[in-house]
Amino acid sequence: MLHDVGVATMVIANPTHFAVALKYSRDEDAAPIVVAKGQELLALKIREQAQERQIPVVEQPELARGLYRSVELGQVIPPEFYRAVAEIVNFLAASSSRHAAPNGARQGQGSGP
């Protein structure tokens, strides 16, 4: 399961007790899919793998616990988690686009006439 962390787009964690790795692509997936999850030592290993691969780790303790208890590996997240996970997806996308644009410039805006 730890090798599947490499395909994750984010990890939602309770600092040290739970970690759930999700894969989500707007173009490919109807909803985020759980690719790895763990508790205690396994949660720490998932976080380590994510950090080594530069996969964002978001600390949301209640969400991490809820996902861990509600979803099995390979399953999409249940609808009751859509909103919370969508907020994280949107936050990460916004953060990514800000970091990708040099000198604070917005993506998609040229410097031409």
C-alpha cells in the first residue's frame, strides 16, 4: 500500500494518528479515490512517503479520522466528504498556481501588447 502513495495528489492527516492518501484528477476521476490509509506508525510512513514525493500533506484531524473510518482502499470518498475535500483541492490548486507563476504574476496573463 505504501507504494501507492506515489500516485496520490494529497494526504489528509491527523498529525500523527491517521493519514489518508487521495488521488484526484478533475479530468479522470468522478471523486477522489483512497489509495492508501493508515493509523499510528503506518500513518507516519504515509506522511514520510508523501513528503519525499512532494505530495501535499494537509492536517485536518476530523476529516482524516472520518475518511479513515468510512472508506476502504480503492473506493471513492462518500458524498458527505465531497465539500471538505473539494475545499482542500481548490486550496491546493490555488496554491500551486501562485507558486508556478514567476514574480507574483498570474498564470494565463501575458506581458505582450
